[in-house]
Amino acid sequence: MDTGSPTCSFDAKRDFEVGRRQPGKRPPRPFNQPDAVAGEIFVQTRIEKFAWIGQPIEIKVIQVYLRNSIKLNEGICRTLDISGVSERAQQSARQRGLAGTEVALEPDRELRRQHARNRCAERQRGRLVGQVQQYIGLGMIGSMGHAEISDWGALAARIKDWGRELGFDAIGIGGIDLPEAEQGLADWLAAGFHGEMDYMARHGTRRSRPAELVPGTLRVISARMNYRPEAADAAANLADATRAYLSRYALGRDYHKVIRARLQKLAERIESETGPFIHRVFTDSAPVMEVAIASGAGLGWRGKHTLLLTREAGSWFFLGEILVGLPLPLDEPVSDHCGTCRRCLDVCPTGAIVAPYQVDARRCISYLTIELKGSIPAGLRPLIGNRVYGCDDCQIHCPWNRDAPITRETDFAVRHGLDRATLVDLFGWTQQAFESRMAGSAILRIGYERWLRNLAVGLGNAPTSSQVVDALRTRQEDSSALVREHVEWALARHAA
Ligand code: SF4
Ligand code: SF4
């Protein structure tokens, strides 16, 4: 490990058990060396719980040798300046079996101030903590009962079976090296294609390096759940300009909650077999490159529209991940089957797919109706048509979606007749009606103001009728300037 930058600070927000030695078993090398106190730490304590007790804490990793030999015992220093806290932390450490370690807790105001001034840069911290935790993860493999798992391939097969039992349509296991995706993201950001989505750049390499996001991660279990609802006829809905088109994924319950809960159950099922292990579940909820990970896990390939695509299920599905510190065998990636097709590029209403595998989000209707907070560029409004929440055109026209399966998940069934609702009806909803009907839906996230903004654009693109014009006039004096501006634009379209 790089000893040139020896200090790193633990985030210490989590609290998981690092290790529990099985009776009669010794940890593997190098953790079996009596003087490498790390071995004792790893098998008997809750490292992060301890770090939480004494946070913020700095750990100097002073020596790391090849073959995972590390010593953590000589440079742990305390930075809190609260009187008596070191004694309490020391006592707490002893209670947790740390008495044999050389842990020094030193109240030190100067260090505290210095720490505040000179926080480690995010990337450096992530890298160092990731390395330390990866060693911890490796130590855990030998000391948490994982050693008893002699056949990781069999465990991987069981994980896939459990995933199916929990309602997932496919499970794959991928690695954590995503250099191509990392470069692709950097190029995409450099081109400014992310628009207002600054959060895409905010997490640095943590997005493309899962082990920096969850230290100790060795593999990613990628899960797919189909969402295409039975009732919704996307093409018919889209063709009727008096009806509102909402992206198919948003017609049912919020997928974040559904998938996250299932992934958590899957993690618990794994834990019941392996014992405690490093893991964290995600579904579109953190900086994770879902498509790149899923494609590496053999769940499909990245289509020219940039979504994951499979031969069996097209692209109407959600993805979720569990980052795990288990050395599961990797699945084989799937080859690209887009071939010479370019339908998604040709049908995109706004020309947002600027080249194969490249979407300029600033032109994408999903971005304009969901992510963009302010005014929708006037030049793009006529191209949006009746799409008031997201857009599916590049999926509707993809040949691999022709026979995409219907979801088995009842939570994704259409709610409130959203696949048939008219623009006028939805525009008439009060804020209270919007919030109560959209409770538990992903649509609630955009809020009432953007909901009305989007519907005003849809109404501006609808065929002129007294019903449409009257509906727009009811909101000419709306309290939101954003809504008023879009209503005026829509009325001007009909006046013309
Ligand atoms: S979601 Fe719609 S606007 Fe965005 S790339 Fe696909 S077709 Fe184009
Ligand atoms: S429409 Fe054609 S090019 Fe686009 S993702 Fe589907 S198969 Fe690939």
C-alpha cells in the first residue's frame, strides 16, 4: 500500500460485523501471525462499530507487505478532543476483545484542527479505505466461515435460484473492473451531455469503481426484473395525442422500493449460508454504472440506445445490484446483437441519440420531463408530443422488444388508469389529488409543478379543441411562474 499518503479516515457510517472466528479454527496467513495484531482484530471485533464509537478516527497504515500482510496496530490515533472520550473508547474496545491490540487513543486538539483543514481528498480516501477494507474482506473470507464454502460455483448457482424465487427474472455475477465504462462516462461528461445532472460527475471514480463505493467489494450480483405491464399498449397510447403518455416503467408502484426490498432479502438469504459478509444493495439509488455492470455480469449487452438489451427480454426491465465481498465466479458477458440496426437512432423524436451508444441527455425527453427542473427549451417542446413523464420510443421500436415478456410482478401493474388517462383529466388534478394518487409511484418525485409543466407542453401539442384550450386557461394565473410560462406557450400554439 502507498505509504506516501499514510493517513485515511473511515467514514464509519455502517456497522457490520467484521469477523467471528469459528471455534477451533485459525485464521489463514498472514492473519495467523501473533505479532500481526490485525489477525486478532479481524476475527474478534466489529471494526466499524469500534470506529463509530470513536469517530472521527484516523488510521495510519504504516506497512503493507506483499501477499496481503498488513499491520494496523501502530498508527491508530484519536482526533476527538472531548474529555474522557478516549478512556470510554478504550474500555469499549476492550469489551469487544480489542484488549490485545495496540490501539492508541490520543485526544489531540491540534490533530483535530489539522484533520478538519486537511481532509483526505475523496478519491484518495476511497482508494485507501478500499484497499484496507479489501484486505479485511480477504481476511473475512478465511475467518468468517467462508472457508467452509469450498464450492463458490455452487453458491453462485444457488444465488441465482434464490433470485428467481424472489421474483427476479435473471441474476448475473460480474467483476468490478469497468475501465471502458469509466472512460465512456468521462467522455460523456466532457461533452456536457449530462446537462443539469451534476450528480453524474460528483462521485468521481466511485461510480465506475464499486470497491471505492463499498470498500471490500469483490463482485457485483446484478439482478433483472421485467416491468412491462400487461394492460398498457404503448404504441396506441402514444398515437392518441389527446392522451398522456407516461413511461411504462412508471405506471405501477415505485420500483426502487420493490427491488431494493427483494435485493435485501436475497442478501440475507446469502448471509444465512455464508455468515456476515460485506455487501450493499442498490437500485438506481447511488452512483453505480448499472448497465455496464449488468453487461459485465452477462445479463445482456448495451444497445445503441445505451440501455441494456437481451435477446429474451428486450429492454423492458429494471436493474438492481448487490455489491459483495465474496469471490464468486464471474459470468460470461454477452456479445452485442444490435448489428446494423439503427431504428432507435432514427425514431428518437428529438435526435437525442447523437451516435450509436451515445445519448445527449439534454435532448432526451426522459431528461427534459423528469430531471430538468426549469423551463423546457421552447425549440424541443413541439417534439415532445404527448410524452409527459419520460419517453420509451427507442424501446418501443427496438426489434428485440417485439416479444418482450409481461412482468410477473403485480406491483408493476398499471395504477389509476394511467395508460388511458387524457391530458385534460390529468391537468385538472389538484396538488392533493396528485400527491395522494402518485403516492408510492416514481412519478411523485418530480413534484406537482413539473407535473403541470409537462402536461402544459402535452396540451400545447394536442389537437386544438375547446376542451384543451379551456383546461389551459384554468391555469393562466397559476401560482408557479414555470407553469404559467408553459401554459402561455401552449395557448399561443392553439391561437396560432
Ligand atoms: S428516451 Fe426518447 S428522447 Fe430519449 S433517447 Fe430514447 S427515444 Fe430519444
Ligand atoms: S433499435 Fe436496433 S440499434 Fe437500437 S438498441 Fe434496438 S437493436 Fe440495437
